[in-house]
Amino acid sequence: MQVLVVGRGGREHALCWKVARSEHVETVYCAPGNGGISLHAECVPIREDDTPGLLDFALSKKIGLVVIGPEDPLCAGLADRFRAAGVAVFGPSREGAEIEGSKAFCRDLCRRHHIPGPQAWTFSDLGKALGFLESHRDEKLVVKASGLAAGKGVMICEDYDEARKAVADCLEGGAFGGAGETVVIEEFLQGDEVSMLALTDGRTIVPLESARDHKAAFDGNLGPNTGGMGAISPAPAANPRTLKQVESQILVQAVHGLVQEGRQYQGVLYAGLMVTPLGPRVLEYNCRFGDPETQPLVMRMKSDLVPLLDATARGQLMDLSSGPEWDSRPSACVVAVADDYPKEYRKGHRITGLEDCGQDDDLVVFHSGTERRPDGIFYSAGGRVLSVTAVGKTVKAAVERCYEALDIIQFSGIRFRTDIGK
Ligand SMILES: Nc1ncnc2c1ncn2[C@@H]1O[C@H](COP(=O)(O)OP(=O)(O)O)[C@@H](O)[C@H]1O
Ligand SMILES: [Mg+2]
């Protein structure tokens, strides 16, 4: 089979790496891909938002399965276009992807289907939002731009003044543009975060192993939120009892709700959770694999991923004889970023040490943003540059393996958190 992966980040590199190992696959294409991806897939220069270009390519190459990585094309309806053209596609419909694309919709869905989450209120009117804050002066609140904001639209507000500013920035100041025209204000929940991903074709759910990401830019969870600075799997707070609750109260319920409301969903459903003393609570759902959670997850997955993706895309998960098999050892990913990421950053720095850092089955350097020039040398090409990922006997051992590699890998301005998994 020919497979087309859409996207250009560390997540897509991890997916291409895993898909390329499948016995069912002849060629993996990636649109547009990146330097590192070109080692495992044939990169084609078609952007994620070029729907006609992607469709033409898939039809002309007789692609048997399209796997859509990022949320933007899913929320724009790319999966619907492939499906309408008769191409099997892993990724939910535009209406299904709204579970991520609109945090306001997500909260309404949770309410309608009794899915546990923080108390939440939605506003598009500045006066009403400020009035609400006035009457909740003493509560710690979280203000969220409702739409897609590349992981940067959530403000944890320490006090009333910060909450007022966050709301005004969105509803009046145009921060986050259209994505901030509606805000969701939430009760602040205390606990341990867990990411739980499941494959679903709308009828059957196949939960994957848990993961924990690290969103803050600096050690000690300080600094602004980023796309993700590292991840480990499994998540420390994911005990079997919690996972059972998540599956029945949070994953099954959401799929049931989406399907009942006529929203087609064939892809990954990702639940971002806070495990509180009262049980797991939904912070958000995502409509795709996490980045960087996918990197440590694929390295633990022993089974072939392609039959799972393919059965999801074709609505045949029920027919699979077994779920995925996992390496019982934990895994970790440390993301190396450029200079000032997530602020302005410079690109085009030569990367050295990739050949000498000891990559093998237990250590893989996935590329998040690199370019491979004709001389075969890699250069940085994004804010997140490399996702160094390892499996080890313990989380500590896996993380140490990543840091050993990062002792050897160099590029001008390289930076990474030194406390992943701690
Ligand atoms: N209600 C909440 N209480 C406490 N922390 C929260 C809450 N909502 C979000 N957060 C924190 O903010 C981060 C980002 O929020 P999330 O809803 O996942 O949005 P996104 O990933 O789109 O930025 C979460 O990973 C969590 O650390
Ligand atoms: Mg999140």
C-alpha cells in the first residue's frame, strides 16, 4: 500500500518512521515533510492547506491511506474532501474536529453528555464577561481563547486583574484574532496532568498508552506555554483505576456524543486531563495525535501501526483481533528548540552530531523543524528543531539517554529543558 502523511513536524516524523517499518507499506509519502522525514519518506512539496494539490497527488499516486497529522487541516475539513473522493483517510471530519477547534463547543458537548470537567462559562460579549469576573473575584480562573491558537491561547490567571486583562485581550484587543472572539472561562483545577489518546472509528475505541507532556518553555514549568518541550510515557498519574474511568467516562462518552450528534469521527481522540482528588477531569480534547507525545508513544509500540490506522480509517476497528502491543519499558522525548522559542527565533543553523549520537532501536532523533540541503547536511528550520526520543528501563534511564545524545548534538543557540520527567 502507498501511504501519504500530511504535516511537517516531529509528530509526522514519528508517524512516518513507524509507518515505514510496516510490512504492508510500499512507499510512504509526506506532504510537505521536513529534512529528517526525508530519511524515511518521500517528501512532496505540497502544503497542508493546499487541498486540491493534496487530493490530486493522492489520486494520481493511488494512495491507499492518508494520515492527517495537524489540527488545522482537520478543522478546515481536509479529511471530508478525501473521504468524498473515495480515499481512505485517518482523521475526523470537520464537524468532528470541532471538538478541538472550538473549546466552547467542546464544553457544551461535555455538558450535554455528562463528561466530567471544570466548571466553565462561555462569553463573546466583553461586558457580560467582565460582569461575570466581577462576581467571581476571589476565584482562581483560567481564560481560554475558544479557537485554534497553536497551544498559546490559554491564560492561567492568578487574580482578578489578570483575568480581566486576559478577557479584554481576547474580546477587545484582538489577541488570537478570530480564535479569541469567544472565550471560555474555567475553574482552575489542581492535580496531575495526563494525556490519554485513543483510536476510534466512531463505533469502537482502542486506547493507547498514556503520556505526559511538558508545555512550559523553561525548567520548573516556568515561562510561557509552547507547542511542547518534552513528553514521557506512561504518565506517572495514570494508574489502572484512573485509566478505566477515563476510558468509560471520558473517551467512550465523547465518541458516543459526537456520533449521536451526527459528527463523523475516524482518527485519534486525545483527552487532555487533570487527575484531581475527585477523579479525572477533561481540560480539552484534541482531534489528532499529540506533538511531542506521539514520539515516545510510537517508540513503545511493538505492533505494526498501519493495520490500526487503516482499520480506523475504514470503520473496521471492531474486526481487529487484538489491540496494539507495547514495550513495557517507559520512553521519553526531549525537544531541542531554537534560541528564543516560543518568541521570535532564528533558523538556518547547521546541525552536527546526528550521526555520532548513537541512534539505534532505543534512541531516535525525530526532526521537528529541519531542512536537509543538497550537501546532505541538516539545518534548523523551525522553533522546535529536534525531538530526541528514547526508551529505557526507567523513565530516568530513558531521559538520560536523551540527554547523552543532546551532549553530542549541536546547533547555534540550541536550548532544551533539563527536567523532563522529573
Ligand atoms: N481548568 C484548568 N485548570 C488548571 N489548569 C488548566 C485548566 N485548563 C488548562 N489548564 C492548563 O493549561 C494547559 C493548556 O490548556 P488546554 O486546555 O490543554 O489548551 P491548549 O492545549 O489548546 O493550549 C493545560 O495543559 C493545563 O496545564
Ligand atoms: Mg492542551
